[in-house]
Amino acid sequence: MKSRIYNVWFLTPLVIIYTVIFIFPTIISFFFSMTIWTLTDFRFAGLYNFKTFFSEYSLRIGVQNTLLYAVLTCGFKAVFGLGLAVLLTSSIKTKHIIRSILFFPNLVSTIAVGLTFSALMHPTRGLFNTLLAGLGIAGPDWLGNTSIALLSVIMTDVWKGVGVATVIYIAGLQAIPETYYEAASIDGAGGFQRFKNITLPLVRSSINTVIILAFIGGIRTFDLIWTMTKGGPGFATDTMASIIYKQYAYGFYGLSTAGNVVMLIMIGLIVFPLYNFLIRREVEI
């Protein structure tokens, strides 16, 4: 009984803080998403903000871009991170140096990364197009072309975030007992067979972690896109987060609050089923 009371008192401050910081603002957001409000007044509007959010092209395309951004960044980080982790847990001599270099972008702020790559991707003075011009290739307008602007930001995000995915994979790979590989080698299994039948199943928990973190991060992304393109050209790189920010800046507080609610619901509807699906496919070591 005393231990139970102790546990309750131990958890109470955390519950209070979580309620004040997360639960209460979430409930308030649901209410104000159904109003037209200012800093001093509000008027109940029902589902008007949600109808507006999905009826206007500039808002609707933000949902499409957000899902595309989340899926591609998640996929690239999961695949590239695993490949790099396998390389960096092998017997190459420079693996420790490569690990440090690979993780370095995560130590740099996203704003700095965005500004740097904006300069590198400048259509006339950027390093990328200068190198392409030296090869006789006319470089594209990386951030000004509506067809490739979003992909350019996505690849920048992957460059910055793949290091974290690689570290998670390395931890998972190092937890696999060497005896499994030794037994497979004795049975005549080649490198690809060992990867397919041992590495891939036993590192699935790390894969699941990378997928969930990368996907949520992709849906919530804002700072990199805002630094590099501000959602342009046009609406080509607008995501839900950047659109919500713009609506707040323009004074459409109810509409932007509705956008926040839509983003919260979208994350829940996608991530929880995805997590349950992935967790059922894990293999215990």
C-alpha cells in the first residue's frame, strides 16, 4: 500500500505538467478550431474552418505535399541509413571517421543547413550548378522549379537526418549475436543470404523506430522548408506546417488552429496503425 501511494505521488507532478503543457492546449485547440477568433474575441463557426481548409487549393495541396514529404524522407532515411550502418559495422578501417562525418550534420542547426543548401543550390552562383557547368551540363533551378523544388528540400532533409537513422541501425546491428552469422557461414550461406535471413529480420525493431521517427518528423517539418523556399515557388513546397504558419501570420487564427487539429488527427490516424503493423512483424533476438 505504501509503495502504491509513493508511486502515485511520484507520478503526480509529471501528470500535472503533461496535462498543462499537452492535454489542456490540445482540448482548447479543438474548441478554437471551430471558432473565428482574435486575441480579444471569438465567434463560434462550427465546421466552417475545416471546410475552408479542404476546399481551397492552396490549403489542400499542403496536405498532399506533407504526405509526399513524409513518405519520401522516411523511405530514403530508412534505406540509406541501413546501407550505411551495414557498411560502418563491417571491417573497413575508416569506419569511425566516417561515422563522425556522417553524424556531423545533426550537430548543425536546421536553419544553418537550410541557408547553406539554399546558397549551394542557387541557379547561377551555387556550387552545384557551377560543378555541373564544368561538366558541360546546364544545372536546374533547384528551388525555383516547381517540378523539383520539393524533391530538393527532401534530399537536403535526408542528408541532415540520415545520420540519426544510421546510429539507430548500428545499435541494432551490434546487438545481433555473432554466433548466428558463424552458424550461417558454416552452412554455406553467402553475404546476401546472411543479410536477408539474419540481419534484416533481427534489425526490424530498429527499422520500425527509424520509420516512425522519420515519418512523424516529415509530417511536422517546417524550419527547413521555410528557410529554403518559404513554401514556394507558388505552393510547390508548402506543407501543412508552413501553411498553418502563414495563416497565423495573416490573422486567420481559427483556420490555422483547424489546420493544427487536422495535422494532429492525420498523425494519429497514420502513425498508430502503422506502428501496430510494424510491431507485429518484429523478431525477438
